[in-house]
Amino acid sequence: MSRIIEDVICKFCGCLCDDIAVETEDDHIVKIKRACPNGRSMFLDYDSSFSKPLVNGREVEWDEAITAAADILDKADSPLIYGLSSTSSESQRKAVELADHLGAVIDSTSSVCHFPTSQALQAVGEATCTLGEVKNRADLLIYWGCNPLVSHIRHFSRYSANAKGMLLPNGRKDRTVVVVDVRPTATSKVADIFLQIKPETDYEILSSLRALVHGKKPEYCIDGVNIEQLEQLAAMLKNCRYGVIFFGMGLTMSTGRSYNVTELFTLVAELNKFNRFSAMPMRGHGNVAGADQVLTWLSGYPTAVSFACGIPQIGPGEFTSVDMLAGKEIDAAFIIASNPAVHFPHAAASHLKKIPTIHMAPVSNGFTGDADVILPTACYGIDAPGTSYRMDNVPLRLRSVLKKKRPTDEEVLIQIIKAVKKC
Amino acid sequence: MKKFFTLITGRTKKQAHGLHKGIGSPDYIAATSYVEICPDDIASLGIIEGQKVKLLSEAGSVELAVHSADIPIGLLFIPMGPAANQLVGPETFGTGMPSFKGMQIKVSPL
């Protein structure tokens, strides 16, 4: 029997587009309307069929897999729980409970995307807004070190550059779009102004913009840009009605890291003396913002949290996964809804092959090849409901469009917590 | 002395599409296993588009096919994934974040 479900949320990226139409036939997804290519693939390539967990490559019943996972975690002196960005906030909450019980380190994929943003936020605060405000009010949009036409494909049409809003009825014609990046991108090609900068000069440019906004002319040169370009941009920043800077990993992964973002947040806060101005990180995975939120509610810190001393402690460079794995300080890992084997530097990823590893994710995501325990779960937003945070930290309820044939991450985590407490 | 290039890793549409097919799928491997270099650097290296080169950083090395692209002289782009991560070192300078952008790379024709 076929049916069409309207207003489904796509949880692929931080946009959480909530206008997707999903057509199913005999409990299979056969057609998707309005999703971007990334979202379309997420729905159409998803295999919801029942599959059993694996322990050391052998199919087992769920009880045996839960016991094996609990055994690995209980025996470890320094376990790591990592991932969380593509699971629900309900599961994230249970993962923190498990970390607290084990005395583990818990770290989300923020660790290798916007953790420097969280550090900047803690240092100087963040002037921010919702995507609804961007759509309805923002007449100047700056995309710094990000490429939304590749990574967040419907961001332009739903929330920013091309969206028609309450005070911007003509959409793109009513807005000015500036891109700051080290290379031409799909996004820079549709910008009104493209400021192409040299790698590793973001901090100097942001500092210079702060000086220019306050009427002071820098007495130094920055490789790759001239002062007239920065004067023009500074004037635009001061004279717009409502400006927003969206920024990505061009800032967080380059030299300076959190200092780059601190300078950006400070610039944006200072611009509020002249007009309304906001900053917003382009969050990648569908619920990576939720991971920061949930960890902060429960521990006081957004990521890289250690419960080893019985109280939550944050440690950039100390309790962050790449550092701990590369330093061989982890003796068991529980990977949830992510894949560090392909996304971490080789020296860190290779340590995962040497320690007992549990990997829990919807099967279509692909598993860490050498995991000792593989737990194939349902996919939130396709065959399980759950809460996810949009990139502007607005929580949305994901719906289920298929019958669930595998347990959810939250259900499995509850069972593992019970089993660990019995060990 | 060989010239150093600056490596930028990042997302592409094909890399994201490949992830849905699975990390062992031909789509994902093809989408993450090439390096973009600008035409001037391709000429100065004495290579042609499609040719394989050896990329070397302080963290490791990898051999990838060259794609010509509109990027600045001296810059390399590799889609995020296991090939790029052979070159990215684990040093985070106390931040937790490795240098996914900004690694210094030597390029040798094969």
C-alpha cells in the first residue's frame, strides 16, 4: 500500500528542513520531494530491514550483544564514548548517563568541527538569532569559511540568501551576499562580493575589521587583501539593517582555531552598537547542535568531558578524542552514530583497531570495520521518532515514516546501562 | 628544495553522497581519492591531469590522481575522508582540533 507523508524533517544536516514529502510503498521509501541531493540519498539509500548485532563478526541475539558491550566497557580503565551527532537527544542523554556511571570520557563530533566555536562562546559569548530572524530580517549575509551550496544545500533557499521574508519580500534582490574564503567555491560564485583571502589570515582580517569598524585604520598589510577591500566591507557591516555572519570550518580548523571565532564573535558583538548583528556556526550533522546542548545541560560543558574523577571536567587537547586516541590513552571505545575511522587523522583512527570497540549506528551508515561489537539500530527521522536541534539550536521533533525493525540507540543504551550496573 | 603546498580538506557533494552508499562503496572511495591542484601548479610540477602524484606530510603519505581545479597557486584540496587523513597529523595544539586545513605538503610526480 502506498502513502505520502508530508512535512517530514530531513536530519542529514543542521538545516533540518521540515517540508519533505516522503512516499512509501509496502513500508519502503520510493519517492522523495523537495529534499536536496544529500537528503534524498539519506532517505532513498536507507535499508530499514531487520539485522542482528555482531560480536567478533558472529551474528548473535541482542541480549548477548548487550552483555558483550557491557563487559568491554566495565573492564576498561579509560573508556571513550564518541559520536552522538546523528542520534537523538534522548539517546545523547542516555550516553551521558552511561559515561557518568563508567567514569568515561564523552566527546561528540563537535570535537572535530565546532568545538573551537564552543570555546569562543565560553570566552566572549555569542550574539545570535534563529534562522527565522535571518529569513525575515537579514539584509546582509556573510559566509566565512563555509560553502553552504555544497554542505547545506537548501540553506540559501529556505533560510538565507534566496528566501523571501517578512521585511525582504524580494528575497535575493533585497539582500547582499558576501563570501570570505581561501578558494573559489560554489557559494562564492553566487556572491555579490567574494573576498578571497590567503590561508591562515582570518584572525588578522577579523582584527582589522574590528579596527575599521571603530574608525581606526590598520597600519600593517595583510597578505592577499588590500585595505580598500576591508574598508568597503567594514562600511557594509556598519550600514546594513540586520547582518548575519555564518561561519564554518575555514575558521575552526585553521591556525588560531578558537581565537579566530573569538575575534569574529567580538566583532559581531561590537557591531550591535551600530545595528542588529548576529553570528551562527554552520553545524554539519543533523543533531550535532543537540549533542552540545545535552552535554551542557548535564555536565556544564559542550564536549570533551571526562567523568574519570567522579565530576565532569572539560579538557580541550586533553579529553578530546583525537588527542586521547593518538596518545593511546583510551583502552575501549563506544562509537555512536558516527565514523571516526574515516574522519580522524590516521594516527588517531588506527588506535581504534587496537582496542576493544563497540559501534552503534543505523546499518546504512557503515561501521568501523574492526569493531568487536556491532549494534545495528534504527535511524531517527526515518524509522524512529526523536528530538534533534537545528543549527540555530531550535529543537524539532523528528517523525518516523517506516515501521521500526531494529531497536533505537536510546533503547540499546538503556539496556547497556542496566547491564553495566550488574557487572 | 621542493616547494611546500598548503592542504585544505573539506566536504563535496559526491563525498556526502558516497557516505550514504557506505564507506567501503566505490562511490565513496572515488569521491575521496583525488587531489585538486591549479593548472599553473600542474604545469610547474611537469605533470598532466589524471596522473598520480605522491603527497607527503610530516604525518604520512598517500598517492592520488590529480584533478585540475580553480584554486589558488600553492593550495591543494582533498575531499575529507581516509585519503586526506593519511596526511593530517594528530597534533591539535591543545585545542582538540587537528589541522584539517593548513598542513604543509610536498608533491612528487609518480
